[in-house]
Amino acid sequence: MEATVGDKLLVHGRVVGIHDRVAEIIEVLGNHGEPPYRVRYEDDGHECLFSPGPDSVVRHLAAGPGQR
């Protein structure tokens, strides 16, 4: 898994009744975009270190015009 600052991390709920959560990656602590990441959850603003598992998906920040 690779990510950059500003990407979103979607964490699927693993138990019935637990909703998916979205977090913004605010710092990449691994080499070459690899985990762990410091993230901020959108629903409550909580920040933590996160090492994603198979229930997580990175949504890459879309590049603006003229950027790649």
C-alpha cells in the first residue's frame, strides 16, 4: 500500500452496525509512501498512528490541472 499526504483512507467497518470511516493522511512515516500513517478521522477529528489492514483502501488525492 502506498499513499501520500492528503490521500484519504477508507476503513471498512468489520462488525455489523459499525460504519465505514474516512481519514485523511496527514503524515507518512514509512519509506516510499508505505505505512504507518498519521491520520485524522473526518467524523470526529481524532488523530492517530495507523497501519492499515485488509479492510482499508487508499483513495489517492486527485492531481490538479497541470499536475501529475
